[in-house]
Amino acid sequence: MMNRYPLWKYVLVVAVIAAGCLYALPNLFGQDPALQISNAEGGTPTSEVRERIRDRLSADGIRVQDSEITDDHLLLRLGSPDAQVRAADELALALGGDYTVALNLAPATPEWLRGVGGQPMYLGLDLRGGVHFLMDVDVDAVIDQTMTGYRDEFRRQLREADIRYRDASVEGRAVHLAFVDAGTRDAARSELTSDYLDLEFSAETIDDSPELVATLSKDKQREVRDAAVGQNMTTLRNRVNELGVAEPVIQRQGLTRIVVQLPGVQDTARAKEIIGATATLEFRMVDSSNFPYRGDEDDPVPPGTERFPERDGGLVLLEREVIITGEAITDASSGLDTQTGQPQVNIRLSGSGGSVMNRVTSDRVGDHMAVLFKENQIQPRRVDGEVIREQVQTEEVINIARIQEQLGSRFRISGLDNSREARNLALLLRAGSLAAPMQIVEERTIGPSLGQENINQGIAAVAVGFLLVVAFMAAYYKVFGLIANMALVANLVLIVAVLSLLQATLTLPGIAGIVLTVGMAVDANVLIYERIREELRGGSSAQQAIEAGYGKALSTIADANVTTLIAAVVLFAFGSGPVKGFAVTLSIGIVSSMFTAILGTRAVVNLIYGGRRGVRLAI
């Protein structure tokens, strides 16, 4: 008998290995420190702005190696991480808040390779690459917001109970209710105490005026703080899920800070835009007696109102009382108005939010309601020759509409500039509002968290282990050992290629999965070769031994690999983070090792020995 493959099997093996080499190749070119710049609308800077950027970097002695323009950003490749950081500070100062300047690691893959879809696989933060945010939650703001809510509830409840008060205000972390006389104050205390058990009420006299002071208990303050940080972490997880980041790390640090690590992220501008956004929405009624507003920025405003700029220019007066905030929004989606074709955001409210909106708008049909957009931004400025960053809150009215009918739990925001703005706003709203404002206090693109020296030692250990296996196989199985080593190299190439095609994130647990796969691939060849030697000792011819070795060992190899694959699938289904990374590389390695260790080595053995009678096998 002769061991020969049909032509199509040889073509298949060569094609798969060639494709593997092609798509694994991008990982050899590394990454360049880069800056990613986009305007406020998420588009590419204009040619005038690009010229300003080049002039500014040239004046500061920062050399740009290459620049790329896409539909939504400008990418500048720089020579070193130091130049990257310097350029980021200078450009953030020069361009201001109208542009987003984000650190990035751009693949150095040649254009011809990118043209055929070749991209390097992502590396986790424990290897190299990714974005690190340290975010500080403003718990004082959420407590102030909580007390403001109590103040509004007190007003409403006292009005319904026909108890008259002179003033209601929030001072520090307390609500002050002023009354005409002590009897009215005591009546208000009796009315409110039973309904607000988390508050501590005290009767005081301030400037000869009887007042009722409500403060949060320490336990309630701690509960509000923990709830705010917890809700913000949940919101950040939802936003990361919207970005599709593999193996993110979102964890609490201390009392008020949250660490967000996004391994393998390339579009860091988009990540910063979504993760770092501290935007909140407030729905307020427009002051009807002063609409449209014709005053100036410095003119005093009527009591009970606040003045805000409109996105399209001009000013508007809004009533101080907030109807609902973004917390009441349960879902939001972008779309187009069927009548005007303009972008819009369709919003669904929670039950309580819909009830409040329904109650308020039932008495205000025909009046105007505004959507106030608030965002905390970090803006740079130069102090004593150094660039520092400070927090600035921007507020603008993005939409004013007449209430045509009583609103409920579903309505829409229109008047947006473009579809991209509608999608971004819907994403923020859909991912959940922040219980408290946050600011990014630290942002960096980082290398290995375990230390580059440890990573190099780990890679060296893997390489030494691989070489020892190769040396053993070559010495013990001779020519067949060399064939197994070729399959082992091809297996590693295919694993890297598939990870690159899937744009998966490789972490240290993932490398452990690859190492385990290498051992399993060698086990398959050992089973085959030992079966061939056993057949030779039993008097079989070389061709019969080859046929029996590959045929009879196949079931054993398949059983072992299938059971391991089942375990990997279970790990992926029920695990998270690093466990999933291990499961992914292990699954890919099992499938590729079945291909290389059985089909690949058999093809080479058939080419060498398949057409020769009476040959002696070097095994």
C-alpha cells in the first residue's frame, strides 16, 4: 500500500499555513506612540487646524513621523512616549476644549498588509498597551443633589398640607425651612418627621426667624456615597460594554475613586469621549414671562430662575426647579424624525420619572420645556511655564420645545446637529446616567503592569521550554521529530493569526493557554509516533505502520482534545476577565493543533515516505 494525499489536501494545508503566516505577520511590526485628535462633533480637524497643529509641534521641536486622516480623527505618529506626552499637553493647550487630544498606540503595520485585513492582536495591560483612567467621584455633589431633592419634596408636601413657609434653601449639607412663627414650624416638623426617617430634624432660631433644619444622618451619608460610587461603576461597565472592550478592569479604589483599565483599546479618543464623559441632563421649564430672553449676560435674573446659553447661540432663562434628571431615563435610541428627517433621540423614562413628567406637564401644556446639558471637562492652562489641568463645568441648553400635550414615559429630544451627536447622546443615556459627577484625575497609555523585566523573563522561560521540547523531539524521534517541530511552529503561527483576525486581547493567562496547547500538540504526535513504532515492532511494513499509527491513534487524540475543548467552553461561559482569556487561547490552540499535528504532519510524512517501497522510517 502507498500513503498518498489527494492534491486538494496538500493545497489546503499550504493555503491554511500561508494565510496563518500572513495574518500573524502584523504582530512583528510593533506599535508607535501616537496622538488621536478629533473635533467636538467627533470629526477630523479642518485643514487650517491641521496646519496649526504642525506649526505648534514644529515650534516646540517635536517631530511627527507620520500622519493619517480618517473620517473621524487625525492620527499623529511620534518617535517616543516622551514626545507623545509633550505633544499631548501642548496641543490640548493650543486647541482648547473644542478638540479631543488622546494618547494612543497605533499599529506600525505596513499599508499593504492593512489592505488585506492584517492587524496585530491586542495585548492586555499585563503585557503592553491599553488605557488607564483614574476617576474621582464628586460625592459632595451627589449629597447636594440629594438635599436639593429633599428641599423640593418639602415644598410640595407643605403646600399640600397647607403649611405656609417663608423660604426653603440648601445650605451646606442641610435644608433650611424658614417660618413666620414657631407654631407653624412645629406643625411642619410633625408633618415631615414621620415621612423622612433618614433625616434628622432640629428646631432653630436664626436671625430671630424660626427655622426647621433637616440634615442627613451619618449612616445615610455613607449610604448615599456608596450608592453613588456603586451606580457610577455600574454605569461605566455598561459604557465599556457598549465600546466592546475585551477583559476590562473596573474597580473601586478608596472611598471615592474608580480605576478603569481598557486593555488593547486603539480608538482611545472614543474611549475617552464615552468613559470620561460626565454629562448629565436636566429637564426644566422655561421662564415663560421672559421667553425669548432679550437681556445680556450681566443683567440680573428674576428670582427663581437661572440663565444658560443655548447651543445655537443666545441665552434663555430656566426655572430653578428640575423636573427630572438623566437618572430617570431607562432607554434611549437615536433615529430620524419621519416628518423633518432631522436626527432625534427617543427616550423612555422609569415609572416614577414618567409620573413626575406627566404631573408637571399636565398643568403646563402650551409652555416651553428645555433640556439642559451639563458636562465637566478638564481644560489645560499654562502656569509658570508648565501645563496644568483644571476642571471646568460647561452648561448649555440643547433643546427647547413647546409642550403640545401631556407627556408620559415616552418622548423625544430633537434639535440635534447631526446623526453622530444623536448616537453619542443616546449611547450615554442608554448606558445609564451617573449618580455623581466624575472627573479624570489620571489618564495614561501604559505598558506592562507586572513590569517589563518580568514580562521579558516570562517570554524567555517560554522560549527555553519550547526549545527544550524541540530538541527532545528531534533527538528522540529523529526525522519524525523534526516534522513534529514544524507542526509545532505552524500551530503557534495559526494561534497568533486567529487571535489577530478576531482582534482578541492576549494576556498572561492567555499565554498560559498557549503553552498548554503546545504541550498538547506534542502529546498528539507522541501518541501517533509511538503507535507507528509499535506497529514496526510487530512486523508491519513502513507504509502499514504509518497508516495504522495515524488511523488508530486518531480516536484517542480526538477524545482527549474534545474533553479539553468542552472544559474550555465551560470556562469561557462561566468565567470572566483573565479566565476567559485563558479559555479563548486554549480553544483556538486545540483546534489548530488537531489540524497541524494530524493533517499537517501526515501531509509531510506522505511526501517524504508515501511513494517509497521498503523504506526504513527514521523514527
